[in-house]
Amino acid sequence: MADLLNHRFISERYFFPRQGSFSDPFWVDCGDAKLACSYHEIDPQAKTLVHFHGNGEIVDDWQGDFVAILQQMGCNVLLAELRGYGQSSGQPQLGKMLDDVVPTIEALGRPASELIFFGRSVGSIFAIEAAARFPQAAGLIIESGVADVLERLLLRVHPQELGCSAEELKAEVAERLDHQQKLSAYPGPLLVMHTQNDGLVDVSHGQRLYQWAIGKKNLKIFPQGNHNDIMFVNAREYFALIAEFMAGLD
């Protein structure tokens, strides 16, 4: 069961990588894959926001205005890439992608207390893993995030196809992807944003993520927008919430 999360059916059905390229990537060596991230620094003494994008997206989708707005809030930005996405090598295997989180964060060479993790959609899986592995992080932002990974996987694969029982799959996901356990162990501040009418990841996911957190926390359920246009439809309030969150960090 050790490689269950790396099974090719999960890779092929749950992840939707795209290729793309940009100049001067910030390369992260993960052993059997190299990740083409993008680092934008305005001040070496400032906090750094690490952004994990959603499925079907790549780092290059987030360059430009998104980075510029975050820099105006006074932070550096690392756009983290996933294996098999963009210019990165490797295949999008869930277990290995979880393992990639630590080298991605460590490549910055910054104390955890100076980092803010931001996960959108599928990227929430890796932002939550980052918070679990670096619990002294300054903050965690989850947008359109996933509370129950097993629920999402079972929409795409059946345990028998993976050569295991339902209980074995449940146990493996619980071992590595228990978001309730991870968030209940993270003491830092949390901002959760979701739309009421999210047609891909139900709003209950955002509500559960918020409920599980133990530190200072804020939940915003936008009445307008859907999974993939939450930022565009609610841009003014979306970024105002992030700015307020950032301003409140130690």
C-alpha cells in the first residue's frame, strides 16, 4: 500500500496537468523531479507567500497582476509548481507531490515564521501539508479548498481499480491526508475563502476546514461566483481580505 497514492489511475484521473514555460524559473530539486517554480522578491526581510495553484492551472497563469497585488501588500511571492505541470519534470503522483512540499519550502532558505502558505483548490492539499510540516508558519490561506480528499478521489477512481479494498484506501488517505488532524495541530492564523455556489468543491469543504482550525481564523463565503471565477467576480473583497489577513500577522 506504500505507493497507493502514486497509482497511475489517481494520477491520470485526478490531476489535469498542462505544459507551459516562462523565463528564469526558480528550480526546486525533488530528486526524481525538478519543479519550475517562480520567485518574486521585493525585500529579503519581508515575509514570503508560497502559492500552490489549482488543478488544470500552472505557475504562469498566476504571474503578472496576482503577484503585483501581493507585492503591494509588502510580501515576496513564490509560485510553487507541481510535478508534471508547466516546465516541471515528473508525473503528477499524489504521494510524491506531498513529498515535494518540504523541498519546495526549504529551497527558499527562510524561517517558517516568515512564510505564509496559500492553497487554491487542489493546491489546498499542499498548503495544508506545508502548514503541518512547518507549524510555525506565519499564516495559512485556503481558497476553494478540499476538506475530504478521499471523497474527491472516489469521484474518479474505485478502490478495486487500485488493487485495494475500500478500507485500505481509506486508511492510506487518513495516514497522509487527514486535514482535520493537520489543521487541529496548526496554531497559526487561517483565512478560508469559498463561494456559496461552488459547483466543483462544495462549500461544506470550506466550512469544515474552518471548523477544524484551532487558531485565529476567518471564514468568508462569497454569495457570488463559482469555483474557477471566485477571484475575478469578487476581486475587490477577495484581495481586501488577504490584505487584512497579512496586516494582522506578527
